[in-house]
Amino acid sequence: MDEINKVEGDGLASSSQSRKKVDENWKQSVEKEKNAPKEPGELIPPEPDFKFFITTLTLQASIALGHMANPSTGKTEPDPVQAKFLIDTLGMLQEKTKGNLTQEEADLLENLLYELRVAYLATKEDQSK
């Protein structure tokens, strides 16, 4: 039976265009959680923003390039395939967010991508020698 023609218990036809129930209290619960007293030593995550997001991806790419030790192992573990994936992901974000970033965000992303791409190419050159 076609979903548009389906009749529910209240006699109203349902469709993919029907209203979805939205939890209006989520903002209140998040705000309440944010303002709740914290336990000593409890990790408080930073506020999510675009700059933090792209610098986190950049840090992961730097680890994959072998520029710093992997924090979980304490070892430098170059992974050029992962580095390229992360650099390409940042490039995709740059394209998809073009015109929607602040000048500061756009400049940061441009600079981080430039540095990562140069470092990646240098790594590839070193491997070919």
C-alpha cells in the first residue's frame, strides 16, 4: 500500500511530508548540563567551532605525516595514505564551505592546507630518494 494513502488511527492520511515530532526541550537540557557543577578532574570539552574542527583534522594529518608521535602509542608512525585522506578532506571542506566562512576561518583553512600539502609533497620526495 502506498504510504501516502495509508490512514492512521486518527483517520488522517500520513505522508512523507507529515510533521515530525521535534524535541523542543533539548536546548534546555543541554544548557542545564552545561551549567551543572563539574566533578573535580572531569574533562570539559571545548565549545565546538569550525576552527577547532579543522585544527583537529590538521593535528591528525600531522601525526599521519610522521611529524609528531601518535598520542595513543607514543610512537611516530607515518601513514601517507591517511595523511592524504585527511588533507583531501580538509580540501573538500574548503570547497563545500566557500562563501560561508568568516575571513579568519577561511584564512586559517587556506594556511593549514598549504602547510599540509607542502609537508606531504616533501614526505613523498623523501620516500622517492
